[in-house]
Amino acid sequence: MPSYQKYPARFCNIVPHPKNFRVKTSRVNGERRIELLGLPAATIPDFKAKGCFTEIIAYKTRVFIPLETAATIIPKIIKPGGEGG
């Protein structure tokens, strides 16, 4: 079982990543989302290619992982080696 599935979201609100970004649960427009924080702007297209999406909120581009496909996207971005990990 991958480590991100071992604990419910209420116990793992912010998870640091070796590539200096964080994975966090956020509430946006009344719904829960998985958000990636601290991504360099140049890497956002790579994360979008892996299945993430962006929204501009308060003049800031924020990167989210869709909940419906999070189980397939999260391993792609947290794996050791490669662009996402």
C-alpha cells in the first residue's frame, strides 16, 4: 500500500516532497481538493501533462490534483526520479 493511502486526509494535511513542493488538502469553493504548493512556474506544464489542473484564484495560479483520478496521478508525481519526484 502506498504511504499516502495509509492515513486519512485529516491526519496528513501537508506532506513535504523532496523536490521542494508540498501536497496539501484545501477547501476551494466549498469542496475538498488536493493542492500542490511551491511549484516553480516552469514545472507547471509537466504537472498538467501528468493530469493535474490549474485555476487562477486571487491572481495566483494554483495547481490541483483531480480527486476522481488522484489514485493514478499521485504515484506519477511523488515517485523517486523523473520530473515529478
